[in-house]
Amino acid sequence: MYMSNKMKIFFSTALLAAVVAICSVFANVGGGESRDGVYAGQKTSGKSLLDVRGYDGIRLERKSYKVVYSKEWRLPVAVAWHLTRDHVYGKNQRSKMQFTEDMDVPAPRATWQDYARSGYSRGHMCPAGDNKWDEEALRQTFLLTNICPQLYELNAGDWNELEKKCRTWARQYGNVYIVCGPILLNKVHRTIGRNKVVVPEAFYKVVLRLENGGKAGKGIGFIYRNEDVKKKMSAYVNSIDEVERITGLDFFAALPDNVEKAIEAKSDLGEW
């Protein structure tokens, strides 16, 4: 069929546009935000390694961490971050920071007044100690969407010990991936303050390190009751599978299925 030069140019332009459109579609497969996920850290096959599934909450993105937030509980459901060796060091000090109401979530929301004289500390999920490398990152850990009511003895004791241990692992292995949040076990929950911030009965933390280029790795989970107790860290150890069963969440779903199953089934503190 005879085609004029103008027709050839038209069809060439149309073909190029179609190719660009198709490439754009495939480039976005697995990208963006899912309806129930939080994205942070390394990506695997177009998905975030720290994609947390299982709760359709408000998603918040900060400089060093991301949050799935519950407006019903006035709490974070899951806070996820990638802790590297470089991030465990820094000159910024938490003494200059103040806990701040997060205006990015709808009212009613937690305020500092809700915690005043409540009997509970403002417990960081993503720790201030993991963010001294950057002033803005440190300041954002004091947003109340990163905070849960914790008994002081847990906050300053065993929970703080685990935070320090994660920084030790980041220094030792180069980087780790962490997700933590509250656990609500009872049908009826205690609340604090005018805004009725829910008091969790327990807290979870899951930690992942990858090996052999992401083809293998180690994972471990922890569950801490919101109680005034002092125990050895080994007493809190659970498999990630068990933490998923209790919370109803799904962690590290971007890993290949065989790698995820192997990592999440084990819970050996001695391997860390």
C-alpha cells in the first residue's frame, strides 16, 4: 500500500507514543501505594520490602520511616524503617525536641495533653535513637502518630534494650529492616485523655536482615506486654509467623515466597 511522507510520519509518531505508553504502564506495575500498605526501604520486584499488609489505615510518609495509622485507635498500627550502619550515629540530640500533634491526620487525634498525668509514657515506635543522623528525621519521630502509650518501666527498660540491640545489629550487619507497633488483645481497651487514645495491651517488633544478595536472610520477632516487668530478651522472642498470626498483619511480603517462608518460620536469637 502506498503511503505518503505525511502518513509515514503520522504512523511513526503514533507508534512511538504507544510504545511510550506501554512502557509507562509496565514501569508502574507494583509501584505506588497499595490500599493497605506502608512503603519504605529496599524494593524487590517493584514492591517495597517493608510493605505491611492487613490494615487499611491512613498512610504517612516521613523522612526516615512510614506509618500505617488508625484514626479509630489514634495510634500507629505499623511503623516501618530501614536502619543502616550510618544512621546509628549522629550529633543531633533529642533534648531539643518536643512531642507534637500530627496535623496530617484528622481530629480527634492524640495531643500531648492526652498523655499528661495519664500514667503512661510517650513510647516511640521508630526510635529517636535511630534518627540522630538528621535533625528533621529526629524531629519527625516526636510526631504523636509515631507514639503509643507505654508504661514507663517498659519504655525505659526492656523496650529500650531492644531498640539498642537493633542499632547494634545495624552496625554489625550493615543494615536491618524493622517494623513495629501496638497489639490490641482485649475486646474493650483502656483509653487516655480527652481524645481517647487507646492503650495497647502489648507491642510487637519484627526485624529482618538479608544475606546472599537477598536470596536468604534471618528474621526474628518480639512481643512485649505493656507491663512493669523485667525479663531477658529471649523471653520475648517469637517467630515472625507468630507475630503475623497475633496481629493479623503480613510483613516482608515482597520477598520471594520460599525466602519469606524460611525466614519467618524461625526465631533463634542465637543467630543474631
